Amino acid sequence: MTRYIVNRLLGMIPTLFVISLITFILIQLPPGDAVTAMMKDLQQQGQRVTEERMTALRAMYHLDDPMPVQYLRWIGGYLHGDLGYSVYAQQPVNKLIWERVWLTVVISLASILLTWVLAIPIGIYSAVKQYSLADYALTVLALLGMAVPSFLLSLVLMYVGFKFFGVSIGGLFSPAFTDAAWSLAKVNDLVKHLWIPTIVLGVGGTAGMIRVMRANLLDELKKPYVVTARAKGVRPLKLILKYPVRLAINPFISTIGWMLPAILSGSVIVSVVLDLPTTGPLLLDALMNQDMQLAGSFIMILSTLTVIGTLVSDVLLAWCDPRIKYE
Amino acid sequence: MDSSVKENVLDVMDLHVCFHTDEGDIRAVDGVTFSMQRGRVTALVGESGCGKSATSYSILRLLQSPGEITGGRILFHPQGGGEIDITALGDNSEGLFRLRGGRISMIFQEPMTALSPVHTIGNQVCEAILLHQKVSKAEAREKAIEMLRKVGISSAETRIDQFPFEMSGGMRQRVVIAMALVCNPEILIADEPTTAVDVTIQAQIMGLIRTLQRDMGTSTLLITHDLGVVAQLADHVAVMYLGRIVERADVRSLMKTPRHPYTMGLLNSLPSLAMNKKRLPSIGGSVPGMMEIPPGCPFNPRCRYAQPGRCDVGHPPGPETIGEGHEVACLRAREIMAEKIT
Amino acid sequence: MSLKQAPGISVRVSMMAGLVYGLVLPVMGGEEMIPAATWPASWFHAPKTASESGLKEYHEAPVLAERVKAGTLPPVKLRLPDDPVVIEPAGRIGRYGGTARVFSQDSGCLLGLEPPLTINPLVSDVLPNLARKWEYSDGGKVFTLYLRKGMKWSDGHPLTSEDFVFWYERVCCNSDITPMMERPWKNARVTAPDDFTVRYEFALPYPSLVREMAHHGEEFCVPAHFLRTYHPDFVPKADLEAMARRDGFMSWMSYFDAARGGYTKYFTGDLNGASTGPVVTPVLKPYVLSRQSPTLLVYERNPYYSKVDPAGNQLPYIDRVYVMVASSVDVIVAKACTGQASLVGNPLKTTDIPLFKTGEKAGKYKTYIWNRLHGVDVVIQPNLTSPDKGLRALFQDLRFRKALSLSINRQEINTIVYFGRAVPRQTTVIPTSKFYEKSFADAYIEYKPDAARRLLDEMGVVDRNGDGIRERPDGGRLHITLEWFDLETPKGITMELVIEYWRKIGLDVTLRQVNSDLQGSRAKANMMDMTLWHADRCSDILFPSEPFWFVPMHRNWEECHWGEWSLWYQSGGQQGEKPIEAARQLIDWWVEMSTTLDEARQIELGKKILRSQAENLWTIGTVGLAPQPLIVSDELRNVPLRGYWGWDNRSTMPYHPETWYLEPEEPR
Amino acid sequence: MNEENIPLTTAPVPGGRVRPEAVEKLASASQWRLMWLRFKRHRLAVVAALVLIFLYLVSAFSEFVSPYDTDDRNAACILCPPQRVHFVDAQGRFHLRPFVYAFDLTIDSNTWQRVYVPRTTDPYPIHFFVRGVTCRMWNLFETDLHLFGMKDGGTIHLFGTDELGRDLFSRVVYGGRISLTIGLIGVFLTFILGIFLGGIAGYLGGVVDSLVQRSIDILQCIPQLPLWMAVSAALPADWSGIKVYFGITMILSFLGWTGLARVVRGKFLSLREEDFVVAARLCGASQSRIIFRHMLPSFMSHVITSATMAIPGMILGETALSFLGIGLRPPVVSWGVLLQKAQNYQVVVMSPWLLLPGLFVVIVVMAFNLVGDGLRDAADPYSTRR
């Protein structure tokens, strides 16, 4: 097993190298660079947008170096942890990212938890009670969850939250608490604001998971070992959970690996609509403004996590399903 | 065996099982009545699709929608006396759970998929013990190992922690048998135990079942379509066709003097050493689908002795005793007997 | 005012005069000029000083009084300049304390600016501020500033002429920091005869410097004492690079730029280095940055701020300002409507005014309607020097530009987009300007589609293949792509209407929205058929020095209608393309206007330029003097009910944001 | 129970007796016939299929169905709410012909808000198959026949109007034409790419297989957002709306094929060893014949199911692209474009009817998923499920 992991890890290096090349090209593809992108913000900041200022900024951030040099400096820095300096936000990239990581992780974990806690029981219930009224109702509800575009759902929930629950629009704290010290009231206020993104992100994931869980479980319920267990006199609830669900859940356990990048990337669209300071909008702005250091480094982090995630999910699958053996 | 204990361990009386499908209700078991003698092996024989499995599944109430028991009663007479009407037990009643695997247990046809692939052998066998006996885990493991050794699995202590996919089909069937018999049930239902394994393993499994049955005195209901297996294992036989029992007798008289044309046809199509390389005779036509049961005697379209106007009209013939413990459901049974003698 | 009688829809306009603060809501309709009586009279002249208004002792904010008691701050008398300036608030004397909330897009409007000179409320004249007086000599080549005595930076260090000289000699002339110097500053000389006098000498007369000192004067003076520790002339570059690396900066240049309070809002040594606490660039403004997080910047009051109110209270009144960073403009509007901000201006769209007004009670705010300073909200620019010869010939033909202008139904745009509150007008200066004439604004703004069609027919631009779209005179397909960038004014909705009007007279123009760098790169590279911008720089403050829409002298992302001619002017004739006679005339007039000190001559030349625009339609205006919505929380007092809002007067500089105060109704 | 394979028949006969010819017809049914029989029994999926067919028909004849053209502006009713269709008028009298009320526009001078009050005094009857705005049906021929409209000069806005006074109902119908087809074409391309690449990887194996696998990994590793943005930024600036539309479809399919390719590869790998494939090879069948005649049909049903599931993904993708401002842009009209301007606080408070296109997106996506569900159950005719 360890030999398998080692050569998978070695295999990652060429993949990541190719990804870094593609990422660099993708970001530098459109014309213009981070400085031209800053012009709009400078104007709004009330600073004068003059040709002289632009050339000064370009020189300052070595943006006028040839492309290969910029690529090598960027990838060189990435390899030993120095993510470089964001031209657009004028701050070191790792400070920018780490500031927002804790919130992104909190929201992502909350929504993933919500997804698992909802999807698995509902999936099981609708599989066991197949073709019952509850099954149809849950299927339609799950489909509705998948069908509503996330930005629409977050907008409506934000409005409902404000109108009926008095939750202030956007952001994580109501104005009174933005700068207050951490207190129980502030935590309460945070929780009040957190349930909207959690539901929006959760609903999307839950719907998909319910249908996969239902399909897997239906396949397993037909298998003979279920009948054997019934013949042994195992109580129904214990039987369902110990045997078919145990097998039906395997594919989900392997998706844990895929969650690694998702936890960090956070949903861009929902965060923009709800104005949450997660890493999603940070990546969106960086891409819109072609801020190579920030966008490039962040994408590399996500890609690295994805590749590791695939390995983790394979290992998890092998761990929970003895039939799979990796030499 | 003291007199108060009834002669039969299990009585199936006029059992009806029906499958509800979009195309209509299929009567898989159309009024079956038979009983199992204590300590004996009773066989249910018939081609596939005759309802023998449905019958066996109903005994342990394992039928799930779309199948359902729509009539008849199943009476179980445990060793300690008393009588339990299995059909009356509630779906989720404690009585049914204690019965399954504790008093009556079952082994299945597909050894490959009868065991959960992701749980160890030990886990699954111990579970059977712990469900029905108040013992500690260690004792349960001890009993399991003992039972595995009994069913002929070598180095059981190490094998107990292996997974099913690490074992051969025959080995797995032995585990299933061990799991079924570990709680020393009174009845063992064996649903085509040897069909899915090759001939050499088949002989071993049959030998194993016979010895265990004798040693533990378990009355066994054997479901099979293989008359060879019946001849070797069974004491009493019931032949089924299209959901009905057409002939019931002890094995010797059934083999020697079959009375029902279908039974005769089955026996004739058995290859015997005496045969000198002629084409094997077979019964004409094929088993009609459950939905196209012909009127009158269900066997009449394929029966050599069928008399139009008699056999193919009215209700299917009921069982008629024509010998000691020998019943047959054929209007012309006696006439055929007479013709045969002459 | 009633709308056009539409079939099936009868229209009644109910006039409900709402009383706001005792002032009758102005009559609906594009108000040309705001009456001067709206603001205190003292704002129109040089501010009086404490001695002139007989002020002896001064008072300070309670939070500063505690620090004085604790000994960490000198008393207010020592902190204020020798003779502090007295600023009269628009309402009543304010109350100290409170925390104002504003969004990053409007941070400048509340945090204020402190340039050497300032602008009057009608955006027509320059007034003294840090400097008590200024004078030109030697025919406009020499400009002298006389500073007030005793002014101090926010860290207590005195403000002297050395700070102005340091900017020129160490920043402007340093080729690393400023690789390209702006034209007039080449081989200029800045000297400091004494601590409170600054002398500027230029090769050519530079009359518009006084207006630049008012508009973005804060760039001309820097905290010399502070920047010395980050400047390569005083600290070896190697040490600077090490310090930069330590504090997470890429190069000493970006480190110095941060220290100068340039683009970086927050310069601190404690990022991951060893220094004691946050090091913040000293400023002269009323508020100093104290803390920053991804979504919030916290500004505290500047203890050494140099101004007082008529009662001797040191300004500003508000203790703390939260600048909130939001990811999307839509969210800002939502927050504004639910009362989460004290003042919101820039991000608000004109078309959303009904939303703001209906949310006033719930959000506990009022919606003030100021006048936008833009001469025209959408100025359309056909590329007269387009690389496509055919298009160039068409655009350079005055009849084509007239047709473009006459086919626009400005009245309908005004109704649909601005609720009838703006003024249909051609691209020209705002009415309060001394260069303004009514005829300039009325040129070709009537809606005469038939006249436009006749003009196009005259030119031979007719529909040959019967598909309803006119072809070029030589029969080729006439297709124009208008690329535009969405900023500040409602461009999208206006252009969807204009495109339709042009289609009605047979012109095929397609809209293509682009982002900021595409707009920047394609406009400068003269690759655009047609673009548009918002016509700022139409007031007396900026029109003389930056007449982008009227004279080919500038090349950047705002314009593309004569890129090659501007390049010809900028390169002194080596590059670009020699402009046509009328355009060259414009350049000559402008050069003379920007170098003569004679006021009358300046006005005469200015009017010539504007008349040329009115006659030649170099750019096509749509609707101007639009209403600018301003959401002001009920807590925030002393904010003038009306005013001019735009780049030319830095939105709120003439209205003294330091005199605004918070009257908390109940704890939010 | 497990050995009885419950046969499929058509006409149930009481008492379990079935007409022989029904059994006969069933036995000879082709794979598709079987699928259709099985699909028919999934009621929800059938309803969903009907809804989809209706929507595709409406968008195909959008010129006829919508009373106005997408760019017809009615300056008199800017941002006016949907006009309700009535049958009973203010006096309680029932009219067979449905009618709408005209609006009285009042501008509240204090809040500058356009207030529309239905004028219940004179109703405007709705007429069907009426002559109205002339427009070019499929850009081929002129027509001015419309499904419904007003005769004597009234205006009808079933879904209200947008900030320029354009009829939202017509724009939703025309927008459907783009949004619904973007899904089909996108999936068709994904279909081709997925099967081709997945197929050659699965069938040929070796270097090709590892190459395709590697590119799938890479494509799936890079987060979606930058891929979308970079490719859409690469679309040249002067492309007309329609070219951008095809560009966007290419983008969505360019990113969508990896999932399908992986599935197809897996199927090919497992089928390669199947007996009927070896048998076909033994009979000397050519490479392509084996792939297309033998292997493909056996999992075509699965591919179709995943394709129907992919279409909603494409439609949602288009709305997401438009939300980020990198998808389709005016003057092209699609549900994504209509929603782009509508998803903010102002609309929810002041003019919520502008969110109606979102409702259509939800309906279409749910319908496709339900049909996909039905197909998946029907796709495997030999599944023993009821």
C-alpha cells in the first residue's frame, strides 16, 4: 500500500507542473495586466489615474519583466512557500489568503455537515420506502434543491432573513458588532448570519447526495446477503444500517478526498451575493484583475489539494472496502 | 422421542402466496399442504418457477413486496412442545425475530453473494450466536470457531478473521451452513444449497448436511430441482408443479413407484448408468408462465395420459391417497397404475 | 409636468410637496443652478482665523482630553496651529463622539482631504486652506505659497515648507519612484525661502497650478521627517530591501510607496517584522488610519487637526470612522437601504432612487438629491482618427455627427432613466462655469430623426440592399462597434436606448461591454470605433487644465475620439497624425489659455474652444446635470441638503465633512 | 423468488390470465420499445417530458407565441407589474373572453416611484391569432400573426415590463430559445467528445489511455472559475451576440466532457472482455463495427441518461457565467442575461416579477432531471425493479 502511495505522490509532480503552466497562461491570456485593472479602483479611491502613475506601479512590481522570468519567479516562490505579493491588493498573498481561510472553512464545513446529516437519512428513508408518497415528495424536494440557481436562492434567503428574522443584509455581523470584541452576543449574531450561506450551499449538495444514496441503497437492498441477514433474525433497523447502508456509503466516503479543495475554495457566487469575506470573491477579483501572484498561487493551492484529494479518496475507498487492493 | 411431541415438526396447510405486479396478481403458491417429520429430511422438488422457493421463504416470513402470503397457515411444533402459528406472527414481532436463525434457520443458493463482502466471517457468525444466546463475545467467538471446524473449515482460528471474498465458493457455503446451524435450530431450510457449486463440492456439501443433520437431529427441508440430490439426502419427498403439490411420498416409494405422470417424466429423464447412449427422453413442451396456467390439471397439455374433456376441464385435481403415506393429485392415477402393471 | 399621452394609459402626476427640514422640496425638473444661500456665506471666502473671530480658548474631544490628562498628548492649545482656521458648520455646532460607517467607495467623502488650497461650494473658485495665501509672479512662471504657522502632522511633527521641497526633490525627481515626470514639472525648481514659504519656478507659465493645488494638492506635500527613514537617499538601498522583505513587500519601491500613503491604505511594520506596533503614515486629514482587517478599516480622529468651529471646539466632531469593504455594489445598495451606513454616495445608481426613498422610514435615513458635476452623464465619442479609412471619413464629416446627435430622443432618456430630473444638453461645461453660454448646451439637442435621415441621405449613406441598414457611400457594409466600460453613471440603460434610436434611422451599431484593462489598452491603441465616458472635468477647476472632451491633448482610457491627434500634440509632432485645421486651432487656443494669466483672455479662449465643440460636435452629449442620490443616516447631521457631487470637487471637499457630527437617536 | 423473472406484459387480465399475443408482442420488442414501455410507467417522468416538449415548442415558435418583439419598448409603462388576466369584471359579470385592465401611471413626487393602478372602468379583451408586430420568423419570412394580443391599441404584459419598458413575457419566450438550445448543443458536443475520447482510451488502452486519463485529471484539478474566465476572455472583442453564444457553448462543453469520458472509458474497459465482444472479434468484425454495432448500444442507455442529466448543468452553467459577467451579454437575450440584471436587492424589493426567468430555469432543470430519472430506470430493461 505504501509503495502505491509513494509512486502516486511522485506521479503528482508532473501533473502539478503542467497545471502551473496552464494556470499561468490562462491568467496572462487576456490583454492588459494587474495595473490596468487597478485603474478603476484607483479612480474610485479618489486617486489620480495618470500614465506616470501606471508606469511607476508597473516598474515597482516587475510587471514589465518578460513572461518566462515572471513565471519562474512565481513558481520558484511557490515551491518554497513564498506566495509572493498581490499587486492589486498591495499585500502579501499569504496574509490575504490566511485572513479569509478560517471563515471559508467554517462555512464549508457547516454546509458539508448539513449535507451529510440531511442527505444520508433522507436517502435511506426514500430508498427503503421506495415509491411511497414520501419517496416522491423527497425526490421532488431534492430536485428543487438542485434546480434553483445558487445566486437566486441566496438572494431570496437574504431578503427573507432580513424581512422576517431581522438578520442584517450581507456580511457576517450586524453593524453594531462589526468591530466589537468577541462576546456571546457577537457569536449569536455570527450564527444568525451563518445559516443563510450554510443552507444555500447545503441544499445544493444535499439534493445530489440524496439521489446517489437512494440509487446505491436500492442496488444493495436487492443483494442476497440482505436476505441472509434477515434469515438470521437481525432486527430491521440494525440490519439496514449494518449491511446495505455500510456498502452504499462507500462511494461517499471516497468523496471526502474531493472535499479538501472545496473547503478552501468556498462558493464564489454565494459569497459574492451575500458579501461574505471568504476566499471565493478573493479569487474572483484576482482573476478579474489578472493579479497573477494572488490568482496563480491560489489556484495552485487548490489544484495541489485536488490532486492530494484524489489520492486521499482512493486510499479511503480502499480502507473502507476490503475488496479493493492496491499493489 | 416421547409421545407428547408431535410426529411432525412443521405443518404447512393450504398455503397461498401471491405476487402483485402491474400485469396482475400471480399466484406462485396455489394451495400447498405438506408437513415435515421431526428429525427427517423432507424435500420439495420441481422445475424452476414451480413455487418451491416461494414456499420456503414463506416459512420464515422472508417474502417481501411484491410477494405476500394470502392464505393458509404454517404451524411449528418446537421440541419443548406447544405450537406456533408462524403466519400469525407480527411482521416486526419479537417472536418472529427469535424464530429466525434461533429455531428455524436457512441456507441459500448463491454462496458468492450470501455473505456480506465487507464484514469478516467471524463477525457474521458471532452475530448469529449473540442474537439468540446470552453469551459473551469471547464465548461466541469460541463457539463460532468450534462450528467452523465442525463444517470442515481447516485452521478455523485464523480463517475466522478473513473476508468472504478470500474464500472459495464451497468454503463460503460451509460458512453459511455453520452460521445457520450454530444456534442448533430445530429446522434447517436449505434452498438449493448445491446448485451454484460444481459437482465435487456438491458431494461434500451434501455429505456435510447429512452428517450434521443426523448428529444434531435437525429436521431439514431441502429445496431442489435435482432428483439425484433428493435420492441421496431426502427421507420424504413432495413434487411441485406450477404452485401445487402433485405427488407426495417417502423417497423409496416415489422413486420406485411414481404415480403422477409428471413425476414419472422427471424420473425417466434422469440419466442412469443402464442407459446405453440413447437420447434422454424429456417431457414435451415447456413449463407455461405463471400467468398462463391451463384449466383443469395444470400438467394436462404436457401429460402423456391426459384425456381431453377430463383432465383439461374444471378445477385442478386435489391430492388422493393411493398408498401408505403416498398421495398423488391426478384423476387417472389409479388407471395409469393399472395400465402400467399390465 | 405630464408624460406623453400613451394609448391605453392615462397619466396623472400628483404633486406632493414633502417638507424636509423646513426647506420646500425643489420644484421637480432639472435645476440648472443651486442657490448660493444653501450653504453658509463664510464658505465662499477665505476662512477666518481664530484671532480674526476673537476666539481665545479652545476645547477638545473628551477622548483626547483623557489622553492629555494621562500625559500622552500635549494640551489642545499646543496641538493647534498658532492661529487656527475657523470653519462654520452648515447646521449647528456639533456634538463630539460617535462612530460613522461608510463604504470604501465613499471613504474619501467622509474622511476628507487637506490640500494646500480648497474649492468653493459652487466649484467655481479656489480658496486658501493649509496655505493662507498664494501669488503668481514673473508672468506666471513663479508661484509662491504662504503656509499658516504652527500646523502639525498627525504625529505632532510641525508642517514646514521642507515637506513641499522634499516632495519635488526626493519623490518627483527620483527616476526610480517617478520614472515619467508630468510635462510642466520637467526642469522646474522648488525652493523654501523660509519655513513657511514655498517658491515654485517653471520654464513656462503654469496658471492652472493653483487649481491643481486645490483639486489634488495633497500630493504636493509629504511628511519629510517620516519618509526620510524609507528613502534611498538617506538609507542604503540594501537596508531598505531588507526592511521591505521583512515587512512582506516586494521591493523597496513598493515599500516607499506604501510609506508615502500611496495606493496602500495601511503601512505597518508589524506584519511579520520585529517593530513595536502598527506604524502609520502621518497625515494632515481629520482622521488617521488605526486598524485594518479584510472587510474593515478603522480610522480614529487626528489629535493635531488644525481647524476649529466658531465655538473654539477642535474639529472633527466624529471620533471614529469605519470604512467597510463590500464585494459587490448590489450588496452595498442593499446595506444602504437597511440603514447600515452613515453616508452612501458613489455606489448608488440614479435608477434606484425610488428604492432609496421608499426605504427611508425603515432604514432611518433620508435621501438627499445632489447635482452630479458631470457636464453630461454619457458622452459618445466617434473615433475621428479611426484606422478604418471609411469610418474615419464618415466620422469626420460634420453631417454624420449631427445626424448621430439629432436622432437621440434626449427627453425620453431623461424620463426613463432620470425620472425627468436631469437636463438634456450637449457636451459642455456646467452652468456655474465662467466659460458657460446657453447656446453651447443647446447645440443639436432637438429630437429630429427626419433631419438626421436627410443628412445621411445627403452624404450618400443610404440603404442599398433593402435590409433597413444603411451602407457606406462606397456600398460597403456600415457596422460600428461601440465598446464601453461600466463606471459611475447609468451607461448601459442609456446606450440601449441610443442604439435603438440610431437603428431607427438605419445605422447598425452594436454594444460591447468591456472590462477596465480592455478599455484601457484598446482606447490608447486607437483600436475602438466608438466609445463613451462620463464627462467630468466640466467645471472651472479642471476644464482649463484638463479639457479632455474639447481639445485633443490627452490619451488614456476615457476617450478615443482623436487619439492620434493627441499623440501628435504630446509628442510635439514626431508621432501620431497631424490634426485637421479645426483641431489644431483648438490646441493653439488651449496652449495659450493654459499659459496666460490674463483672466479675460482665458475666458475668451475657453469660450472659443467650447463654441467649436458646439459647432463641430467633436463629442456627442446626451443628458447632464443628473440627480445624484445621497443616503444620509438620520444620525448624521450638518450635511448640506444640496450640493455638487463629482470628481472636480472631490465630491464633498467644499462642504467640510469635518463639521458633520453624529446625534445618536438610540443605540443601533 | 429470485429465480422468477417477472415477465413484462402489456394487457393485464384478471386472475392472472394474459392474452398470448400480448406476450408475443413483448418478446419481439426492440431495446428502445422496451425502454419506452418501462419509461411510460414512471408517471412523474412522463409529465416532465411533456412540459419539456411544450417549452421547446414555445421557444421554437417564439415569434408567434410572444405578443411583442424582444426590443419593443413601451415608454408609457416602465417597470410595470404583470397585468392579471380576469374573467370576472369589477361588477361581477363573467366574460367568456379573458381581459386585462390598463394601468394608470402616477409618479409619486416624494418617492419618484412609478405607481401603476389598474383602471377597472374599461377592460381590454384579449384576442387570439391576432395581427400585431411584424417580425421575421426564424429570420426567414416576415409575419405579424401572434398567438394572442390586443386589438384596439391596449397593451398586454403578462409578466410585466423591465426598466426600459420591454415586455418580459416576450423576452422570456425568446430567451428560452437560446437557453434551451445552449443546453442541447453543449451536451451534443460533450457527447461526441466524451464518447470519442472515452472510447479510444477505453478500447485502445496503453499510451492513449494514460494520455486521456492525464488530461482528465488536469482538467478536473483546475478550479472551474479560472477556466471559464480565461476561455471567455479569449473570445475576440468584436464578435456579435450569436458568435459569443456559440463560443459559450463550446466553453461549457469543453469543460463538461471529462465526466462522460471517464464513464465511457470504464464501460469500454469492462465490455472489452465480455464474451459477445470476443465473439464479434472472432467473426472477423472490423474494429469500428465492434465499437459502434456491439459495444456502444450496450451502454447507450446509460450515456443517454447521463446526457439528459448534463443538460440542466449546462443551463445552470449559462446563468452562472452571465452572473459573473463573462457569459452572454445584451443585446443577446437569454434567461441568464435576463437574470443577470435582476438578481439584486432592488429587484427583490421593487420589481420581483423580473425574477420570473429564474422560475423557468428551475422548471426546465427539474423537468430534465425527472426525465433523466425515468430514463435511468427504463435504461436497464432487465432490472428486476418493479
